[in-house]
Amino acid sequence: MSADSRLHIAMVTPPKLERSYGGVRVMMTDLARSLLRLGHRVTLIGADRPVPEDADVVHDHSSAGVVLDPRFPTVATVHGPATGEPARCHRPLGDAVGLVSTSTFQRMRAPELNWLGTVHNGVDLKSFPFRERKQEYVLFLGRFSPGKGAHLAIDAARAAGRRILLAGRLTGPADHAYFDAHVRPRLGDDAVFVGEAGGVRKRELLANAHCLLFPSLREESFGMVMIEAMASGTPVVALRGGAVPEIVADGVTGYVCADPADLPEAVEAVGGLHPADCRMHVKRDFDALGMAMGYEKIYELSMRDRRPAPFAAA
């Protein structure tokens, strides 16, 4: 990269980044590191801090009110649903901010917003150990909220005759109430809650699992845990909904099911898939460096034209 094409990106972090949703925190870290590898300069700032005078572009991840400084072109990644409250927040911004979706599904749910393009989230592939040989257990990894479907994961694993490990966090009274009513009564020798898992522990669980179960009842805007599993060579069994079909290559890196009743059969069927294909899928489509290169194009568009045409980049 030539010196005159290097950018200074002011990246706006969510409030209390260290406590923010894990997927956003990991994505931002990998993006910043990859942009540095590409020769750019990145400055992390809070939403309440001024933008550096020499910044070329502002990239806002805060989801708590976009930082607007008329001196700089601004892009904002929408990390959650694009409908409802987020749409009400972003619509008044008009063409002052170019929005970036993390999936085509997310963008198409609110086509009236000022989308500048879609950039799939990515992961640092080398940070996830690859395992060709798997253990017998299946894994649920995620928040224990009603929409994530942990109870469906237990039922599917039990119907398939597989032991399931459940790792994740409970945040707030609603999560605890759901866990006590629908998860705890299902626990036993073949369904074990192992607590919240991060770092090395998370990677070990993902790499050794027969498959990851992702029976979300929500229309997910993305789903970082799915690409983390596939990066480890672990296939994904998921319910069809939201961005899932964009992430899982059905019949190659896992199975996308239309109904919870289809999950047990899919859990067994993934044994015929190849871990190396899962890893290659992430390397090709969800690598952190590729994500950074996608954002390079977004930054160029935002700097060239403050009034971007919808769907200009994909």
C-alpha cells in the first residue's frame, strides 16, 4: 500500500467496551489489528471523546448514538437488528452517515436506511486451533436468553443420543428466569452446564466438539459463534432464520434446518462432513483480513461521496 493511500481511522467503541457484547468486542479487535496490518492507522475513542484532528474517516460501532462530526466522513456498523429502535435512530441521520450491515439479511430488513454496503464479520483464523478428530459431545455456546434456544439444543442432543455441554452467560433477570424454567430442569449427566467460557477454554470447547448447535429462534443479524466454530473445523447445526443461510454452507460446513424436529438427524449427519472444509469456508469468506479489506472499500466510498448510493457495495 502506498503512503498516500493509508488512512487514519477513528474507531468509536461501544460504551464500556470491556463489558460490551463479546462478538462486537472480538470483531472490533480483529478489525483494528487487520487494518494495522494493511498499513492504516487506527485510533480507538469513546463516544464521548473528540475525533482526532488528523483522522480521515470515523467508523462508529457504538450503537448508542452515532458520533457526528461534520469535518469527517462517517460510517457506522449496525451490529444488531436494523429494525425497531435502531431504525428510528438511524433514519433521521439521512445521508450524513453511511451504514454498514453485517449480513444481506440485515440490510434487506430495512432497505430504506442509508446503507453503504455489507461487510460480513470475520475472525483471526490463526487464533482458533483446528482439530480434525472430534470428541463425542455437542456444544451450545452463547447467551442463555429465551431466543437463543438452549433448551432446544438440549432436546436435540438428547434425541440424537449425544452428550451436550452448554457454555455461556446469564445477563439480567429475564435470562435467569429462562434458565431456571427451561434449562436447569433439563440438565443431567448428558446435559452439563459448564459456565461462561472465553479465551482458551472457548477455543478448546469449539475445536473438540462434534458440532455446534445454534437453534436460535431469533432472526440473527449475524452470529459470530458460528464462524468461530467453523474456523476450528467444527460444523454447525442451526435453525434457518436471519443470516444463518449466509454463514453456514448447508451440506458442506453444517446443516441448516427448517424445524427443531430436524435437528437430531442433522447432528448425526454432520459426522460425514469434513472439518477442513469448515476451516476453508471461513478462510475464504470470513477471515479478518478480508473483513478489513471490505471496510477499506467502504471508507473509500464514504470519503469520495458524502451521498452514497444505497447498495453501492456488497
